[in-house]
Amino acid sequence: MSEEKKSGGIKIIAKNPKAYHDFFVEEKLEAGIALVGTEVKSMRAGKVNLKDSYVIIRDGEAMVHGMHVSPYEQGNQFNKDPIRPRKLLLHKREIMKLYALVKQDGYALVPLAAYFRGPKVKIEFGVCKGKKLYDKRDAAAAKDAKREIDRHMKDAGRW
């Protein structure tokens, strides 16, 4: 059985680990994304970067900005701009709910992952609140402490 079938038809294309470093993810949501054919082919090859991307809501539409999809090699004139804004496919009431959350102080919509669910490309994004510098330091210290504890536990298991 293939790996894609084991995981329920989900094939991860790209992740955004920087989002977890810079933000507290309060809620995760999934949305479809409007793409052209050459962009889908490029995504199948894994040529996507979510590092500096973000979602904005304007005129009742959710758009992802800064997501870089490299041009498809055989796409020639059918290729689009690699960093063009792309529309997220959400219901109107979901967009209004997200708009109300983002209007609150300090919240942002940040793409966390891009993946295929069957033949469709999906974007997982989070309703996030920005971390302060001391929060980032605390998270790094906790991660180092956990790594140290795990290493000692592994050594203790040998004796």
C-alpha cells in the first residue's frame, strides 16, 4: 500500500516551520486554492515556498500573498507570476468569521502547510498571534531542555 493511501490520501507538498517559531497558532483551518494548470504541475514537483506568505481578507475574498510557486519547466507562455496573489476557496460565512478574528488586535492568518488531498491542492492556515522575543527564547529553552532530558533517558536505558 502506498504512503499516500495510508495517510488518507494526503501528500504534503510544503510546510512552514517558521510560522510556529514566530506565532502562537490558536486555530487551524483548511481551504482550497485557485490555481492554473502549470502551477499544479509545479506543486506536484514540490516547488513551493510558504516561508514569508500570509493571508489577507479584502472585498469579501481571502487571498494568500507571498506564496512562491516556481514556474513549471515545460510551461513556457502558460506560466504565471510565481508570487502572484492566489484566491483561497472558502464559504462566505467562514471568510466573515476570519475577518472578525483578524480585526482583533495582534491576530494574523498564516499558511502552515500545502498538500494534496486526493487530486485537490489544499492550504492549511492558522489564526495566529505573534510571539514576542521572550516567548521565542522560552520556546527555544524548553525545546533544548526536552532534548537534554531525552538524551539522558536514552543513556539511562542502556545501563
